[in-house]
Amino acid sequence: LIIDHFGFLEDGTFKQRYLVADKHWQQPGGPILLYVGNEGDITWFCNNTGFMWEIAEELGAMLVFAEHRYYGESLPFGQDSYSDSKHLNYLTSEQALADFAVLIQNLKNTQPGAQHSPVIAIGGSYGGMLSAWFRMKYPNVVVGALAASAPIWQFPGMVPCGDFYKIVTQDFARSGYNCDTNIRKSWKAINNVSSTASGLQWLSEQFSLCTPLKTKNGIISFKGWLQETWVNLAMVDYPYEANFLQPLPRWPVQVVCKYLGFNSTVSDYQLLHGVSQAAKVYYNYTGSSSCLNMSESATSSLGWLGWTYQACTEMVMPMCTNGVQDMFEPEEWNFQVFSDECSAMFGVRPRADWAGTVYGGKDISSHSNIIFSNGGLDPWLAGGVTYNITDSLISIMIPEGAHHLDLRYSNDHDPPSVRAARALEVKYFQQWIRQATKTPQTSKT
Amino acid sequence: LIIDHFGFLEDGTFKQRYLVADKHWQQPGGPILLYVGNEGDITWFCNNTGFMWEIAEELGAMLVFAEHRYYGESLPFGQDSYSDSKHLNYLTSEQALADFAVLIQNLKNTQPGAQHSPVIAIGGSYGGMLSAWFRMKYPNVVVGALAASAPIWQFPGMVPCGDFYKIVTQDFARSGYNCDTNIRKSWKAINNVSSTASGLQWLSEQFSLCTPLKTKNGIISFKGWLQETWVNLAMVDYPYEANFLQPLPRWPVQVVCKYLGFNSTVSDYQLLHGVSQAAKVYYNYTGSSSCLNMSESATSSLGWLGWTYQACTEMVMPMCTNGVQDMFEPEEWNFQVFSDECSAMFGVRPRADWAGTVYGGKDISSHSNIIFSNGGLDPWLAGGVTYNITDSLISIMIPEGAHHLDLRYSNDHDPPSVRAARALEVKYFQQWIRQATKTPQTSKT
């Protein structure tokens, strides 16, 4: 694929990885379900998107999982792709969407029987955003899109910046007695305990940290790491044992909260002991970790650096906390500070309004055939589309669902709401396919 | 405005020129008519788009004429903008559309009373294509678009490459006895006459060429220049005296054809004398030219070099002739030769399929609120949308119209079809404005 779709000076090309499964494909003309890759290794997403595998036969569909440029093995400049801002310059959502469009057009032009196949885009999280945007920007390429847990409104001025952490807090509040209250208390306890050298040592030991805490900055990182841990737990609060970001038990937030049920007389040390037990549910459920590494908060299949670059350019998602409606230390959203950090890290500055301009912000009613599914437990719900915008821009809510639960393999423990969501999603897919077959796409261009 | 909307390495900015007329604007919330600038000086387009000026009062509209980057005074790198392919790299339609989107968003955020103003895009020719694409890609920014004489299908595989010159030929055929026949004959006559040195001299004198013809390549250029002259005449075959590409009489093709009415017994010299008289209608209607300059075939307000670059990158528009259905020397469309020429000229190669992929080709039925108007005399009709695609993707035909006649000031000589077209266009504008006012755009992003 071409490295720069939007300029003609850089005429280099690169190989985009994509996986194809056509066992159930009814050719000619059977539909193609396209997984719109997000910020990570496509094989990992492929294995975590059982929904597509389970519906392929019913729809007679070919499955295509397309990797997002700059992640996994789809590196435009090989090992140099992340070497500097010059090489990172082609890591944008617009380039990624153009990759997907060109990939599909190529597939239709070269794969016998695929020329008139209607294509449905499917993605979750950032991939869900891409999925929705793909339908908005390339309706000639995809007849519809499922955007699962896609926070397309988590951009400046669209939703309150505090909603995300409010939802995290609610998850903990309902998962165990005093659970959110004790986490809210824990930050002060950490400050207290870490004020002495012996306290620092105790903390490092309690949390079995691979690298002991030494400095004040270390404590800031430590608290940030814990905050991220609670967020991740809320995201993957699935009703069955699963291994998405980490191997975890059924309803992990409930399991975590068992260690955080103290009443108001708890001491700082008791409280933090509980917190350490809770953290180990997330980091060491399998018991295989000899120590906890603060620099690894989730699966290495996700491309942390790439996503940080994207957040520092287009994907500006304001978040804030106030410690009242959420269980975190108060922190305002400060664009300037964020921008300065980005400039220091990558030599680029974010454009706060660009995503809203290019992807329509809240003015998307003229588009069609997009399903926005959201889980009630998922903090990313805060930036999601949670109501029907038109007859064909549909919201599906899964109250008991965490982050794109609907995309996962079905499970005996699935709540009825996710079963219903999946059934409805398939119904819309079938409707879009019927529409497309009635007015066949003349894909010859 | 930002030079590179699609990358964050180049963080330079430039000034885009735009003209505003708000005399009739009913604020707050009155509509904005946005002229989507094409490949030339915006003041020239502004003066040649009387339609907008004439309807401003009725609609209570603000007029905005936005210049396209790399043309007129909107030069991203000043005098260096055209110095090499590195500086030309940001001359693309996608960047231009992003400019227009950011301009409108800025205007809405800064101009009191404009925040909820519905915006309608208006453009002709390439500007008409941009106008349609603007609505397709940024429906959050514009509620609808008028694409006048916009050949959005003049791309590889979408329409026969010979249709364009067929329409030119038809214009001449119906504008005078044997007019097309004699032009078809003239190429051989030029070859015959130019085969001797005295013939070359005679030709140069007959056509009052500023630079006499000397070589075989000169003859090729000469024929190309004449071919372009006939094309331009067909484009501006307006029913009244006008000055668009050149100052010209009423129905200029008819005037030209008066010099080309020979029967079959005409000699090469007689025929070419007639051709020279015809060419002078186009190049010297005012009588002010002391000689004809083959390097200037139209107004200097159009940016020839910029458009050539765009044609060499995204705007790949196949054209061909066969000398049978058209009056030109046969020439096939040869993408490879074209690509090699582009590479030699700019160091870039065109991407034949990109425009079709990014702008949807013939699969645009999911979009809405676009009027495609076309003139029956206009060769660009060949690549235009000439039928209603849906209830809100409308084709308006103006059988007696040349290139975007509907955008021009009204005139006593206007045929009824263009009067009707303008009235219908305004009716649709009003409908889009009503729709937008009913469901106000929440332009806050």
C-alpha cells in the first residue's frame, strides 16, 4: 500500500497485513465482514473478535481482518517507523481509512467472486471509531458499519471531560461495599505512607514492585499506574473468565472489591494492603508473576507508543477528575500542558478541533447504516453514541456489558442484553446486505 | 490555515484568501453561500459568479468566496510554492476541502450570528466537483451543494474517454454548415501545407503567430493549440457577448463557423485561411492583439501549472479521439505515456484509481443534498451526473447551456432552460435551509 495517500512526493509503499477466512463465504457476491484494525497486533484482535467467527456461516461471509498501519507487522518504514516524527508522519486515522479503502478495492478487483460483495465494517474501541468513520467517509466501499464501544464523541467540547472516570467509579461502587470510597481514600493513604523512607519500602514490598519506589516522581507514576489499573478493570469487567488486557476472573471488579470492603475505621496500612491485593487480581491472577512491572499495565499486543502519538496529534480526548463524582484525585483537563508534553515527546502538537471537523462531531445525522453499541459498565460509554440519531444510525445499549463485549465469542455467562445485541446486529447486517444486493454497487472505478 | 491537514510534521501555516459580502445577510442564523474556489484567482471567479450575487438578497445570505490553495494569492510557500515537488506536495483536493472546512468552522466560531448559519457550497467545473465532494465528505459543514458542470465521473473506467470530444464536435456540427467537417479536414491540410518551408511561413503569417512555426514539434504544438481553441470555444458558447476565458461575441461557435462553411472543393490554403479567421474570433475578438501567442489559450486568471500538477496526481481524466465520432486526429488514451510525462515534469506519478476510491466514483447514492447541473453544449457534460440518483441527488439539465452558464449573471439572452435551472436551484437551497433550521446544526465541536 501507498505510504502517503494524501501526497505524491512520498511514493514509497509498504505491506499491510490482513487475515482472510473464507471457509463459509458464498461466492460469488457473498458479503465480506471487514474487521477494521485498531492500535495493535491484528492477530490478537482476530482472536478476540469471536462474534465475527460465529456469524460467518449464517451470513455466508468472508472474514477479513486488516491491520492498522504502524501496528503489529504493518510498519511503513520497518524498524524505523517509530524512529522520529518524520517517520511517524503517516500515522493518522485518515491514512488508515485510505489503506482500508484501497485494500477492499484491490480485493474486489482481484478476488474472483468478490466484485459485487457488500462489505460491512466491524470494529471496537478506536477500531469502532474507524469503523463508523469508514462508513461516513467511504460509503462507496462499505454498506454499513458496526462501531462497538466507539467513543466518537470523546473530543473537545462534545461531552463533559469527567464522565469517563465517573463511569469507572460507578462500576466499583456497585461491585462491592465501600469499594469506590476506599479507592478514593487510597490516594491520601499513599501520600501519607510514602512520606517516609520506610513507608516507601513497605509500599514497594506490599505491591511486589519489580522496581522499588524511590522518589516523589515515582509516587506520581505509581498512582497513575493504579488509576490506569482501575480503568482497565472497568473496561474488561466481563461476566466470565477472560484474557483480554490481562488474564482475569469472572466479574473481576467484584473480585477486586472483595479486598476493598473496609469501613471507615481502616488504617492507611490496612487500606493499602487491600489495594495491593486488589491490584494483584489484575496483574497476577494466574500467579505467574514474580513481581509487578509498573510499565506494563496491559497486553503488549497493544501499541502503546503509536496510540500515544495518535493522542498527541488527532485523537485529543479530554479527561478530568474532581474526586467527588469520581474516586480519583482531582485533575483538570489542561490542553496546553498536554500539548507541551506531546511537543517534548514527539515534536508535534495536537490539533484539538480537527477530529471534530473532519469526522463531523455531533453533526452526523446525514450518514446512514451505522450501529453504535455500548456497554453500561464501559467507561468509554462516556464518549459513545447512546441514542438513535436516525432510523439508520442506531444505538444499541448493553447495560451489563463492558468494553465491546458484543464482539467477543458468545459464552454461557453472557447476559441476555448482549445476546440480544448480537442478534440485532446480525439483523441489521442482513438488512444492509439485502439493500446492497437490490441496488448492486457498481464497484468498477 | 495549516499547510498539512493530514500530517503533523509540517506545522507551517499560510493565509488563505477569501472574500465576504454580507450586505444582505440576515443575522443571526442567515445562510452562508460558500463559493468553493477552483484552479484560479478567486476574484475572477467572484466576478464570474453573478448567480450568487443575484440571489443573496432573496435568501438573506452572506456570500463567501474562498480561494483554493496554490492559486491566486493563497500560496502555502509564497513564491516557492511551485518551485519543486516538495513544495507542491500539499496541492491536493483533500487538503483544499480541509481548508474550506476549517475556514467555515472558524467563521462560525468567530463571526457573531453565524454559529447556526446553514452553509451551502457552490462551485463550477473543478470547483463544482469540490463542491459535491465537500458535501459528501463534510456534511457536518455544508447542508447541501450545487455542483455546476462538475465532471465527477471523468475518471478512469467511469465514462467512455471519447465522449468529451464528441460533444465538442456536436457543438460545431450544429453551429454552421460543414463546420465540424472542415475542422476534421484541417489537420491533414496543416500537415500538407507545413511540409514545405514556405508553407510553414504562410501558416505563421495567416495565423499572425507571435512566434513563427519552425519545426515538426512546432506543428504538433500548433495543432494541439488549435484543438484546445475549439474545446474552449465549446465550453464558453454562451448566448450573449461575454468575457470568461476570452472576450467573445454572442454564440461564438456560430461566429467561428461562419468562416468554416466550405464545401468539399476547398483547397488546403483556403481552408486554413478560414481556420485562421475562426481562431482570431477566439483570440482577437476585440482587435487588440497584434499577434497570437500559442502559449496563452485562455485567461491568465486560471492557474495552468497548478492544474497540470493536479491532473498529474489525483485528477486523472482520460480523454481520447478517433476522428470519426469527433473532428480531431485520432489519439488513444495512454496512461503510461501520461504518467511518464508527469514524472518528467514534476517527478510525481498519477494514481489512476485514487479519485474513484476516495470520492466514490459512481457509488454515491448514500449521499444527499447535491444538485448536479450540466449544460448540453458543454463538453464536460461527458463526465457529469446527468440523471437523478436519488430524491436528493438531483440532475438539472440546461440543453442550451455551455460551461456552468447557470452560475453567471442573468442576461436578457438567457434561454428559458437556464432561467428554470436557477429557479429550481434556489428552491432546493431554500429547502435545505429549512431542513437545517428545523434540526439546527450543533456546530459546537
